[in-house]
Amino acid sequence: MIFVVKLAGLGACGFTNNATELVVAMAAPDFDPFTPGGNPNKNTLCGRSISVTGPKGTVTVRVVDRCPECKSVSKKNILIG
């Protein structure tokens, strides 16, 4: 699962976003394998744009956080650019 948020704050990637940005917290099972040495600020997914497709269309979001309680996503609906 991914969690698209529109809240301002500081995420696991070390980026501060504002409430007008579409950002995403990736599920820990999808985020953690890309975290070298356990430092989420160096995760290679951080800052990447992801296109997410759902029943109401497609939206592009930026990876800024990790969601420890979320489950892994269905990769068929995600395009990482």
C-alpha cells in the first residue's frame, strides 16, 4: 500500500514538504530494501516521482516518507520514474 498525503511536514527522507504537494509514504516492505546502512535519508526512492493509478485515474506523487504500518503495494499500479 502507498499512502498519498497532503500534509506539511518532515518525512523519513529528510525532505520538508508543504500541504499543496502530492507526496507519498511508501510501505516499509517496499521502502526499506532501498535504504543503505539503515539511513532513510539515503534511500534511493527518496525524491523520485511515482505515477499511481487507481479507479479514479492516475496521479504523480513524490516519495518523501516511510509508512511502517502499510502493507506492500501491488506493483501493477505503480510506475517509478
